[in-house]
Amino acid sequence: AHKHVSLMEHQPGEAFRNNTLGTISVVDMALRYGVEHFLLVSTDKAVNPTSVMGVTKRMAEIYLQSLTAANDIQMKLMTVRFGNVLGSSGSVVPIFEKQIDDGGPVTVSDPEVTRFFMTIPDAVGLILQAASLSKGGEMFVLDMGKSVKIIDLAHQLIELHGYKPDEDIEIVFTG
């Protein structure tokens, strides 16, 4: 699935084709060939979605829920919702680190934006736990604690690299 919010805002058709229609296609093939379990990796951005990516993942979730509600399938369908996985492709931390290494600026969309974060081991553990516990139709969400303000994360990373935010490394809000 596509997971980059900004990229999907610029390519909504591709987001829908891949995240929604692609999920439907894979689920339908799994049903056709008698797969016993199907786990959809979704996103916390599917909760009251405000972005194209969140909407396309929510539509995929709804498709799985509708199949479960139909009650005439044998396959166990389950969904796992993730926050941002630290260190994954496109994660904000490596992006900020590259921007810092390049001398800035560090780009933040909005000073008020917040995100939930989880580690790769947390993500893997959630998938394994969901797969072992599922009876079919559940949605699993990791308690990720409090959301983190991205501007605070930017400040911390700049300071961890030995610089002063807005003095040595500029922070720019991109909207």
C-alpha cells in the first residue's frame, strides 16, 4: 500500500487504485483460493480520515468489515492499525536527519501537527499478536501513548545533532 500522505494528496487516483482497489483485489483472490486468514495493515489516519491516504485505507477497512458482516465466508479477516513506524521507508526521522546533515532547513508542515509513533518491533509484535488472537472481524490498535508534536521532534533531533534550532538549523513550515 501507499503510505505517504503528501504523495497521495498529489496522486489521489493512484492512492485509490492501490490502497482501496488493490486491497479488494487481493482479498477477493484470497477468498477465491481458500486462504484461511487475511490481515490488513491499515493506519491510524483511517480514523475520521482527513487525508486521501486515510480515506483510501478506511475504504479498504470497510470492505473487510462488509465481508465479515455478510457472515458467509470462512476466511478470518482482521485489521491492524499502525501509527508512524520509526525507521521505516519515508519515516520523518530519517528525513529530518538528512535535512540536518545537509545543513537545513528542516521542513515541518504545520507547527500544531502531531503523530503517533511506534517502533518496528512494536509493529511486528502487533501483527503477530493480531494474527494469533483473531477470531475474525477484529480491528487491532496498539496503544501508542501520547501523540508527539512534529515540531518538538524536529527540535529534539536538531539538538541531538549538536545544533540549535532556528539558529544553526532553520525550521520551515511548508503548509
